[in-house]
Amino acid sequence: MTVPALERFRDRAQHDPDVSWLLNFAVGAVQVGRYQSQVIRRLSEELEQARHDPLTGLLTRAGFELYAPRTLGLGPCVVLLIDLDGLKQLNDCHGHDAGDAAIRAAGAAFDDPLGLDPSLVAGRLGGDEFAAVVYLPDVAVLPWLLRGLHDDITAPFAHRGQSLTVGVSIGACLTADLPAVSLPLALRLADEAMYEAKRSGGGWRVTAGPAPAHRTVNGRRHGRRGTALEGTTS
């Protein structure tokens, strides 16, 4: 409705109770609609914020599980599971704020320093454990990607005037090697490769095959932190 038309409508409303009621109803509906739009927008913003880890800015586990399948649907990908090494010792020697600084620094390593395209999805799954999905049509660049990520995470970071470091173990699973693209299976295989890297003192490993090699507890590798309380081994 144009401004002149609205003015004429208001003039009629001064003399016609029916028109006045209709005008008040229309104004109220518009106000309610605007309020509902504001509420929906605010709830959407809060939900999006809840999907991001406040310490690193990366996706939370829930956010990662929501967005990772979109990248997996693009084609051949590599799924990474990353676990920091030496964080407990860092906390014991320098305090938990130093550990938080290490986690923040590790999170910054996923901020596309490797020249990856926007399809990169990275999340902090909890504690010092991270995951990422990278669209990787050319498998030849995988060693370069793993080396770059390893070097970025293990680079010294400043904390209260000190230069500190942590180690990292990275497991990688190529989805092209799987019988079917599955985020849970890829993460499980990447977890096994990460565990092998950790046993060897850190670095990175690529999963050796499409089938898990270790028994699990509720889908997590047997022996992994917390699995002793997660139910019956299968």
C-alpha cells in the first residue's frame, strides 16, 4: 500500500468504525510479524553461535556432524582426526590457561593457512581432540596437507612472555578407499590411524584399509579415554 493510499485509508478510518477496526488489525498484524521475524532471527543467531566452540571458534561436535556431510557430498575427501600430545604436561607446568592457549593456537591452524577452499569443515570435538573434512580430488597433495597442518599446530606459541609448544598426532582416512562414504566410519578409521601415530611418538598416519582393525566400545576405539565407562565392548 502506497503512502497516499494509507493516508486515505486512515482518513476513512476516522469516520468508519469498520475501516478503523480493519486498520488496527492490519497494523497489529504487521507488528506481530515483525516481532516474530526478530525472534526467529535471534534464535537462528543463537543456534549458530551454539554450534561454535567459544575457545577456538571452530565448530562443536554437533556443528561438525551437521556440516561435514555437505563437504563429503562434493566428492573424494580426507577425514582427519587430530589429538594434541603433551597437553597434560603443559597444564601441570604452566597452568590450565596455558593449555587453553595451546588449544586456541591449534584451532587457528585450521583457519585456512594451507590454501584450502571454503569446503574445509573443522571442529573441536572436545578437550584437545579436533576433526576436519577436506575436499581432496588430488590425493597427491595429502602429504603436503598433513605436513603443513602438523607444522602449524606444533609451531611455538606465545603465552605470558614464554614460547611454548605441544605435539600432535594426526590420523587420516581417504573416503575414496571406503566401500561407502560414511562420516562415522571415516572418523573411526582416522582415529585408529591417529592412535598409531601417537604410539610412534606423534606425526601423522593414513589408515591402511577400509575396515576397522580394533574392537570398539560404542563406536570408539577400545582403550580410548573414557571408553571404560561406556558399556559393553562389541
